[in-house]
Amino acid sequence: MNMRRTLVPALVNLQAFESAARHGNFTRAAEELNLTQSAVSRQIADLERQTGLLLFERIRQRVVLSAAGARLLPEVRRLLHQSEQLMIGAVAAADIKASLRVATLPTFGTRWLVPRLSKFLDTHPNVSVTIESRSTPFDFDEEDFDLAIHYGQPTWARARSTFLCSEVVLPVASGKTIEKLAARNPEDLADAPLIHLTTRPRLWAQWFEANGVAAQNAYRGNRFDQFSMIISAVLSGLGVGLLPSYLIEEEIRSGALTTLFDLPMATENSYFVVFPESRQNNKVAVAFQDWLLSQVGAGRPNAA
């Protein structure tokens, strides 16, 4: 891509601008950057000439951001942060032969993926992995991920989706809640304090319908936008949660949570590994996908 070099700012000028904006003072900015005040003034003047904008106004011995400077500041901070992350990544990868950047749903990453990650790294010691949370599809051309773990349908622009696993939910509660409910059959949950996932408001209604229960209160109860919050709510005794079994393996194993009825329900969507079309031949990403599939094949999470 051709880029006019006159429009590419010098990082030192951006640093001077950000520091002066934060301190409201060129002298303090100079002290922070280990420069002279005249050097900071010159760098900001260079940036003003390059942009054609007046970035500061001088008011009673103090420099104050102009309206144009205030608009520019958030973008400058973003660029400086990205530059810092770039250098940190480069230094961290000095002894690493390959890197992998993975996007995953927050709770899936925290509760299932990360606890198993050492198994992959043990067999790929020269791979550096970065995992970040993403809840919805994004543009791989704008975000530099090698692959993504996605819940939904196998549709993603300019990418290929490979089935990973289905999702099975079960009604679970803490011991404190179970004592209060004394539930003997699914009908007894119709009036129980239900905990809902905001992004899937019909989940409890679907479970009741699948088990032949005419529940008038299927939509009543507290709501949270992440499964991780629902797990905490159920552990705290706020009510009954309808949770994917693979997210609560440890709690079930320890007895902190108990399955009320062995009546699993497969949800409407599934999990997929998504590759951008431009990275189909990324050997490390392919190896990671193969490892993910092997973990599902071992029975976790619920393979379809």
C-alpha cells in the first residue's frame, strides 16, 4: 500500500504531544521524556505543521488542549499503545520460533481452553501463544488473529469454519439452593429462582419445553451476560443455572455444584474453529486446531 510519508507522524512527536496533554505543561513533559522544554515545543510544533492543526492554546501560564487536540489525543494514545505492544511482542518473541494469536469466547477461554493449554505448549515449546476474548465475529483483515473459536453458525466472512463441538446444558445449583428447593422432578423448577443468560433469553423456556413442562415463569429471574457470571451467581446461591457441562467440570467434581436432573439439552448452535482465508496454510494454527479437536474427542467439551 502506498503511503505519503509526509502523513506518517514521528513517534517522538506523538509522545511529546501525549505527555504535554496529560500534564498540561511543556516543562513537566520535558522532565518525563528526559528532554529540554525547547525540544518538546519543537516536536509539538512539528506535529502541528504536519497536521495543519493548532493542538494547544496558551492560557495564563498553562497550555490547554485545543478542540482539535482533544479530538486527536485518543487516537495518539491508541497508536502509542499499539507501538509499545508491538515492541513488547517482538522482544518476547526473540527466542520463539513461532507465534499464535487466538480469539475465543471469554468464558470458554477461561474455563476450558486455558486450563488445558499447557498440554499444547508441552508439545510445542517454541510457540508463543496470545489468547484474547472476542464475543462476536470480527474482520480478520483488521484484527491480526491466526484463528478464532466461535459459537454460533458456521458463517464468517472470508473465513473457513470447522466444527469443534456441540454444546449441552444441564440445570445445576449449589447445595444451599438445593436444600431450599427440594426439587424431585423438572416441574418443581417452574417456580424456582432461575438465572438467565441475556444473549440466550429462551434457553430455560426451551429446556422446560423439551422436558414436557408447561412453565409460566420460564422467563422470570435474574440475568447476566456471561456464563462466568452465571456460574458465580449459582455458586453464591442466587438460583438455578442452565449451564454447559464443560464449563463447570471442576465445580461438579468438587461438589460445589450439583446437577439437579440428568436431562441434558443440546443448544441450537455449536462451536467452530475459524480460519481466515489468508492463513489456511499456517502450520502452527493448523496444529492448534488439531489439538483442539483431539481434546474434544477425549470427551471435553461435549462432542456431537
